[in-house]
Amino acid sequence: MGVETKHIDIYPKQDSFPRELMGQRIKSVTVSEPKDDSERRPKLLIIYTGGTIGMIENPETGALEPFDFENLIDNVPRIRRLDYDIDSFQFDEPLDSSAMNPSHWQDIAYVIDCFYDDYDGFVVLHGTDTMAYTASALSFMLENLRKPVVITGSQLPIQEVRTDGEENLITSLQVAAARQDDGSPVLEEVAILFENYLWRGNRATKYSADNFNAFKSSNFPRLAKIGLGITFRDDVLWRPRGNEPLKVHYGMDNNVMYLSLFPGITDTMIRHALNTPGLRGVVMKTYGAGNGPSDPNFLEAVREAIERGLVIVNTSQCDNGMVDPHRYKTGSALYGAGVISGHDLTSEAAITKLMFLFGQNYPVNKVKEMMETPLVGEMHH
Ligand code: ASP
């Protein structure tokens, strides 16, 4: 396919960022030759992190393992027919996304930061398992983002005859290349594209391990209708305010966790969890509209933890609808103990937002205030 490969060293852009990636050699593959014509064609960067889309079967074990980007792109000859200039970046080791952690989000954010001015849009190829976490985290980390960051992957490897990867990749590139009449990008946010759905990244959740339509967004409409054409929904697209330049926030504090309630959960369990050394924030997954046990020992354990400085955010185990602390007495008891409302945040958005806010070293009161304030369209207001 005439793919040209070159190696690029990435150097620190800012001294403060504690990166292992800095100075590391990252493989850059030019997918299509830049064509020399007067009309400026969209220039896109594919960032390949791994995931099923690029996996092949290990002949010895039969298990799927991540493979090189060149291998992946060789399987998509149609990509050459797109009238775009496309480059790609591959991290030295493609990952199954279940092995990802905040340092990988920092790596992705860093590549976007380094090449923000050079490209019109970014397509991140990523495993589906933690895609919604990455999408949510990036939405907070990339402040003032005014270019498309489309995250996609697939359920079947791109080498498979029935793969969904080819379609997802091509459509993501088209979404990332879409422009408004004035030439500015249609999409100015982090989104997940999967099959015929384009979702706001911090509103989406993986809900199926089998379906090609693997993601859903229970509290927010799709950003575009993808059928014969791609019809964006102007009324729901995120529009950043002001004209500030991109500011990437690398700090993420992972001293946070989920605590999912179930009938029968004991005070010992709750106390033990809330006393985890170093813990700063908890996303409590409650019942229905934000309700929990009315047992005074449970409420006392929660109150004590909050008095020690823990931030506890109430999100519902139901995907659809929102936490309403005042609808039931059991919900308002949690509120009375100092638990704050996560409104209609997805679990992924709630936990990554906590990581992000603690990562900015905000005082506890500011973290609480910002948890209840929509920052980038992640919650209803
Ligand atoms: N385990 C894979 C991953 O998240 C699943 C996928 O890509 O669909 O990387």
C-alpha cells in the first residue's frame, strides 16, 4: 500500500509533565501521500493505541493480541480513496485497553498537545473495554478543545471478513474531517464513534460485549445520525466558549474508587472501603434516584468519612435518569450526611472527573463545587 514509515522523537513541551513517554521514539506512519493542490484538504492524525481493531490471533494460544498499525492499515485499502492527508502515530506497544491507566490518557493527550496545530482532527483507535473512560478523561484534560477528537475501535479485528473496524475507522475519519461553511470543524469535542452512532465521549458507556453497536448514551442524544450520509445535530454539539488556546491538564489523581451499594452491604465493608489509605474521592453507586440504606450506622460511616475530607459523589446504578437527592427520604439522608449529587453523570465520567479535579490540586470544597457543575457537557444542568 506504499505506506511510508518514519520515527519521530517526542520531546517535552512542558517541564512539569512527569512523562515516561518524553523522548521515547514513537512510530509515525504516513498513510496517504500529501497531495499538492491549491484547495487545502483536511489533515488528520490517527493515534493508534491498540484494542481489538488491530489484534490478530496468536497461533499458539488462540488468544487475540494487539498488533502493529501497519498491519492494521494494510487491511483498509479504502482509506486511500479518502481525499484527506492522513498521518498516524503508534505507541511503541499497542495495548488491550483493559491494561490502560491514567498515564496512557496523559500519553494520548500529549500527542494531541504536540500536534494540535498541525492537524485538523484526531482519530484515536482504542480498545472498547475502557474507551468510555479515556473519552471522559480526555474531555476534561483537553480544555478549550476546538478540534475533533474521535475515538473508535471495533468488536472484531480488522482482518476478519465481517469486521466492523473498517467501517468505524472510515466513518471516524469522515467525522473528524467534517467542516462548517466557514471552514471550522463541525465537531469541537471528544466523541466516540461506533457503528452508526456518534456519542459525546463523556456521556457514553460500553454496554455490549457482542453487538456492533457496543456503546450507548442513556441520558444524552447522539451527536450525529449516521446512515447514507452523516447528519450532525447542531442543537446538541458542544460549542466551547471564548477563544482561549488549547490547555492540556495532565494532572490526574487516581486516589478514587467506586462503591456500589447492594442490599446486605455491611457497615464493616463500608468503613473498610472508606478508610482505604490515601483515598480522596468515592463515586457511590446508589439505587434508583440516588437512594441508599437508612441504617444509622451506614449513614454515620459516610458522615465520618466526609468529615475526614473525603468527597463522596452520588450516582445511580440506573443508566437512565438522574440522581434526585430530595425525591426520597433515603436519598436526602445521604445528602444530609454530606454526599454530593452526581446528577446524570455516567460512572466513567464521574470517576474521571474526580481524578481530574483532584489532579488539579483544588481544595475539597472546590472539588465538590465543580463536581456539581457541568464543565464540558458531561452532565445535565
Ligand atoms: N479487550 C479489548 C480492548 O479493550 C476489547 C476491544 O477492543 O473491543 O482492548
